[in-house]
Amino acid sequence: MSSIEVSRRALLGGMAGMGIAFLGRAEAAGASLAGRKLVIVICRGGMDGLAVSPPLGSPDYAALRGAIAFAPEEVLALDGEFGLHPSLTGFRALVSNGQARILPALASPDRARSHFEAQDVLESGASTAYGAETGWLNRTLQALAPGRVVEALSVGATAPLILRGPAVSGSWSPGGKASVSSRLPGLLMDLYAGDSVLGPALAQGLETELMAASARAAASSSVAMAGTSVGEVRRGTTEATTLGRTVAGFMVQPGGPDLVAVSAEGYDTHANQGRVTGALSVRLAYLDGLIEGLRLGLGRTWSKTVVVCVTEFGRTARVNGTRGTDHGTASTALLAGGALKPGGIIGDWPGLGAAALFEGRDLRPTVDSRSLFKGLLLDHLGIERKLLDRQVFPDSTSAAPLTGLV
Amino acid sequence: MAGAASEMKAAIAVTRFGLGARPGEIETALADPERWLEDQIALSDGGSALSETTLTGQRMEALRRYQADQVQIQKSGQGAEQVSEQLRTLRRNIQSATAMDFIERARLATATPHGFRERWSLFWSNHFTVSAVKLSTALLCGPYEKEAIRPHMFGRFEDLLTAAIQHPAMLLYLDQTGSVGPGSPAAIRLRNRTRAAREAGLNENLAREVLELHTVGVDGGYLQKDVTEFARSLTGWTVGSAESPDRAGQFTFRPSTHEPGVRTIMGRRYAESGLDQGLGVLRDLSAHPATARRLCFKLAQHFVSETPPQDLVGRLTDAWIRSNGDLARLARTLIRSPAAWRSGAEKLKTPYEWLVSSYRAIDRQPTTYGQIAPTLTALGQRPFYPPSPEGWPDEAAYWAAPDAIIKRMAWAERFSAAVASRLEPVAIARSSLGARMSSLTAKTIARAESRSEALALLLMSPEFQRR
């Protein structure tokens, strides 16, 4: 569109000298990822895997879950053991097409049941809390950078740890409009020359704004908000779908991001988490809408995409005294995308018997989150095993890549 | 005539320890910057003029009426459209209380001559975070700060901790109100009646966050069993219901839901003593050296640097331990520590701090919630809505996402365009940054092509973004 071309020229003119450093990837040589994309959705708060994919076939399920146990007719059928939460209709349809699978007992190496520690470990990729200052997606960018042109993007007004680090990544959230035609950005770039935080942030932000302007032409954006009434939930889901489409709009542009991190909040369900309706059902409807929006917006690129939804920890196997669940250990990961190989559940299912529960209270993990991520980075993005073991996930040789998913 | 060193000190006092300079404020601090700060260690403005938790009681009553009205409207037999319209109006009305609380606090922050006192209050309110994620807590965020935080923020830490934990806002936010001891009289009665086999009642959310976030921290040496034991000792801590007239909507201890028995938490035994059992745990957690170390580090991190100087943290920790957590003493120690005054502003202002300091720079106040709330939300700091019980993060990396910096720039442009026509930006730059302003920033502002561009440049300059 011509108006965008005009502002791009104005921007480059206003920031001569500075512009090249951060727009430099256009000059970088080498092959790209041949269109392969990876989207990581972080469900913050501790998503209750036993509600996402209720193991109705487990004999202990109903007794443990009490007031929040699903009846067989309330869930979307998956296989003999598992159902899917009724909010996940879009995801269920993808399962039918062989484009979605669940991994029912995933956990990071952290066992402290603290949101902050567990999110830190999940996103930093370290084996212990506060073991790394940067995020593993950022280190993935660094691992890819030598020979390849790669762009990353985080969605949300604030920068998540998973993408933080020396490799430059963009961030974007719905609703931002900057007048890139004014003199202000150029003058500020001069003032920020000595500021290691503000300088790179502004530079990257200006570039992303240009991409957003053209992505908006494809899908008008608005902010997804939490709602509770039926109308609000429907609107929220529609907005989540729109958000997914808009993000996809970025991804399919020439030079658009290949690695994307999305933060989804509100999964900390200590009280009244609900079943078919209720707090968790709303969040899962949004998540379902987001995945659907990505699929629609990516078009042909969907066949080269993997979307992974993970959480920092699962929740207690037992319902608590306030019809909710407390911080636990393993949870379900949702995988979707046209690049996935069809198949059943991923990883072993430990069961819910008294002896099987971790510390007598939580679902026991059977797959380390690093194994899942490493498997995808190896098979999908072609990153060498030795970089994965040492650099992207430091000291992780013991967590072998979970291969064969794509 | 004051020397260059004391001019720098005055500028740091007002901008790093305070909420940004109003015109003339740096000059006021110039005579004795430390003294200017110490004089703010007192409780007054912003606290509740009402006793105890009166305001909270009123809000809880309003919530009860709201819920009753909701039922009334739903049962009224009107058409669906009329019902939903009335419900919307009802909800808007009750939500306006939260908006009023927030704008009241923002107006105080933009006008107060006691910027350090206000920052101290923000720090402790954020340390003991309550978020407006539920309607009940949304109605109580404002009263909570006035009733639990401000009256105790220069007192003993133990009293502040107890007031925060017992406030209905916290009890509701961290799901304590429904936590019932499985062996308590109430749970046994319920089991006998319904023969329900569920493991009745415990919710460990509050206990875990007190340990992890409010006191000793995740490395403080506690295990899962300590969390559960602590949760048991806190059973019975709840909010009085409408049926108990004297404690309605206020903290109350309900013996019938308290788990009886001796508790062992982090190696210490707590005899069965009802309410005092939980208070005893809070007392020991307050006195724990891990609490002192952790909070002093956090305080130094908040005021000075993400990697605070070791000697500053050491001095603060000494003061804490020697005074058994006297927070006025802690504030004085911070002010009197040379390391807290080192040059180079390392901390990026949060969106709220930045907006407040922008208004202060031009000596104005926001008048409506709508003037500031959408901007704060877009910048990642939705009013009264921190993302988790950990509160708002304190690192530049969190707030300086590329998207957020673009939005700061867009707001600075709009704000400046609206206010700059009758202002003198060069003078404002001098009065708001004082000796902290670099010659490059001064030159860039002086050469701006309009007053509006000059003011926007000031608000976006690295010196103004940082403190």
C-alpha cells in the first residue's frame, strides 16, 4: 500500500545511519528456514491439564476430581483414555485431520510449585530457577543466526523472558499506533545512542510498527479482554481469533517472524474453576480461538507450522476445598500445526493411582519440557544436537530430544 | 551558592527517591536533600481518615447489595434485552468505585510535595500485591492501600505484614476465605451430613505466597509440608459475613473452620491457640533473617539498581535486623547510604511512575480515570491489575519491550500536543531534571521545531525515562 511505503521512506530518511543497524537483516546472507514457523503459547498461572484433557478412562479420576470431574457426555471424545475440554472444539477438529495431538504429562525440570520459578525455568530453558538470564527462544535465534535469516516476535505489551536476550526480537500488541512520520523517532534515536535498553527497543519497535500497518490491512485488530457473560466470551473468542490472524499476518510477510511467543494469562484456578462453563472454560475458548486464528491467517504456511501451548506447571490431582485446584506438577501440552505428524497422545501416561501420583498429590511428569522443545528445534528447525544440549538448553544432555513429531 | 555536587544531589533526591520534580521542587530540596527526604518519613496524607476498615465494610456492603440487585433484576420477568441493559448499568455503577479510587491516588501522586512517602507506599503496596482480578478485590484495592499499607508502612514490618494478610482484599485475592480445616468442627459436621468423601477445605494459596513472596522467599528453606502446615494454621482466617453484624465485611477469626492441633512449620512448633497460632507464624517469618535479606535486596533494587551495590544491601540488612524490622529506620538508612546516591540513573520508570512524573513536570493533575487508564493499560500496567501475586516487575527489560516504547512515544506526542502551547519547555526541562540533564538532551530540546516537540522530547529523553 502506498501510504505505508511513504512512511517507510520517511522513517528511513529520519533515521539515516541508525536505520541500517537494525534493518540489517535484509542485507544478511544465507538461506532462511524455508518457511518453517514455530509458535510457543505460554499459558501462565498453571493450566490444569486434567481439565484440558480429562483422563476419563482412569479409575481414580472421578473420585479425585469430585465436584469438578467431567461426565463422559460433557467432553469432546479423544480416545479410550482421554477426552478434551468442551471449549476446545477447534482443536478437536484439528485432531481429526491429524494436525493436533496432546502430550498429557509434561513438566519443566522445576519442582518448586512457584509460578515465578517455574515460568523462569520454562522460559529460560535452564535446569534450575534463575539458571540463565536469557530465554531459550532468544538463544535459538542466536543458534540459527550464523547462517540464516530469522526473525522473532513476542505478542504482548511486555517482553517475556523466553525471548529476552542479545538477539534482537520484536514485540507487538494490538492497539499500538505511532506516528512514524514525525521527527520524534529520529531525534530520539540520537538521544538513545548510549542507552543499551531504550535504543534497541525503539529501533525494533519502529520496524515492527511498519509490519503491523500492513498486517492490519489484512485483519483489523482489537484487544482481547477477559469476559464472563456468554456474549463477552463469544466476543473474547472472536477477538482471540482475530489476534491469531493478525499475528499470522505478520508471520507470512516477506521477512516476517519465524519464531513467535504468545503469552496467555489467567490459568491460576484456585477456586471455582468450573467445568463446562466457568473461569477455565473461558480461557480455553480463547486459546482455541487463538489457534484457529493462526491456522486461518497462515494459509498455506500452516503446513510448515507447529504451535505448542505449554504451562509452567499443572495442578493438584485432587479438587481442593474451594472447587479449584492448587499448584501441582505435570500438565497437558497442546500441539497443533500442519507440520505435525499424525498420531495419538505423546509420551507415557502415568495414571492417577495413589502410587502413581507425584508426592501423593500431583500428576507425575513423564516428559521433560526441554525434551519436547529440543525435539522440535532438532526436527523442525534443524538445529544441531550439540547446540541444543549446551547452548539453547544448557546442561541438558540428560533430557534427550523427543524426536519424530514432525 | 550551592556547588555542582549538591545540585546533582538535589536532583537525585527528587527524581530517584521521589516521583519526579514539580517546578521549584529541586530548589526546595537543595538546602539539605537528605533532610528533605527524611522529613517525609511520617504518616499522613493518603491514609484513611476513617478508623480501621470502615471503608472496606462499606464496599463489602455495596457488593452484597449489588449481588442482591442482580438477582432481583434477573427475576423481574422483563425482556432479555432490558435485563442485560440493567445489569450492565448496575455493573458500571459498582465498577466506578474502583476507577474513583485509582484517580484519587493518581491525583495525590501528581500533587503531593511528599514524593518519597508516596513511592514508599507504592513499593509496599506492590510487595503485598492485591489485584483487581475479581470484582470483590477490585472494590477493595483502594481501601486496602489506605487501611492496611499506609498506616503501617513506617512502622514495624510484622505489623505491616499482619495488616496486609488480614485485610479482606488479601484474604479474597488469595482465596483464603474458603479455606477450611479438614478436621475442623465445620468440616466434620459437613461430612456427617452429606457423607461427601472430598478432602474438605484446605486452600494453600495464601500460605504459599506469604512464604514465597511476602517473607522468606522461595529459597527461604521451606518445603511443601511447611506450606500445607502453614495453610492449616491459617484456617479460620476469613471475612465476616453479613450475618455477623459487628465483623461484617472485616477480618474475622472463625474457630469452627480452624484446623485444630499443633503445627510444625520450618522446624518450629506452634501450639494450638486459635488465631494466635497463625499470628505466631507471621511473627517468626517477620523476624527470619531470610526475610530481612530478601526485602533489603528488593528495596535496594527498587530504588537504585537491578544489581544493587553490595554495601547498600548490607547496610539495609543490618539496620533491619538491629531494629527488628523498623521500616522508618530502614527508610532513614536508605537515605543516609552514599551508595544510594551514585550517579547514573539505572532504573527505568514504570508506566505509572512515568505518567505521574510527566504531570508533575508541568504542574498539572489528571482529572478523570479515562485520561490515564487506557494509556497505562496499553503500556502494560492496567490500573490495580498487576499480573500475579508477585506484583509489577521491577526490571527495565519487562517494561521496555519495543512495542511499549513506541506507545510511550505516541502518548508523549499526544500529551505534549494537548498541553504545550502555553508552556516553556526549556524551563520545564531544567526544573524537572535539574543537574541530571545531559548537554545533548538540553541541546536537542532547545533546537526542537515546536513547543510540543520539545516537551515530547523531554518526556522521552533517557534522563526522564529513568530515575
